[in-house]
Amino acid sequence: MQQCAACHTLAKGGAPGVGPNLYGIVGAKSFSAPGFNYSAAVKGKAGATWTDDTLSAWLENPMGYAPGTMMAYPGIKNAQTRADVIAYLNSNSDKPEKLP
């Protein structure tokens, strides 16, 4: 979360920062957090569910997942590190999802 905290908040009901608040993100609709103005590049992908697979693809290469995204982050290339980040994000929820 150290890398994410530069742009995102994780507190329940927290305000967005440079990026949207990530509390309860696993299982939520993608690019749909209230109070955050998403870029045109990701608005076309909004509404899908953030699953383990979709979050992994996004975290691996945000610019490849949504070309033109404003998220200036190179991604997490290591699959285990991505899985750990997703598990951590999932633990910060009122209703954690069952992950593979």
C-alpha cells in the first residue's frame, strides 16, 4: 500500500486523492467510485467488476489496460506481488470477496 498511498486513500468513506479511494474496491464496479473524475481513457471501461483477474491486469500494466489513462504508474510486473496487493485491498472492505 506504500506505493498506492501516494495517490489513493483506503479509509472507509475516505475522500479521493489524486486517484479514487480504494476501500471496498474488490468486487466493486470499475472506474465508478463516487466523487472521482475519471479520465476519458478509463470511462469506456467503467462498470465492469473489479475481480482478481481484472485488478491483476490493471495493476500489471495500467497504460496497456487503458491506453491514455492518467494513472502514471508503471505497473507491478511480479504476479505474486500483484496477488498480495489485491489480497490487501480485499481485506479493506465491509464484504471481502472470496479470492482464488
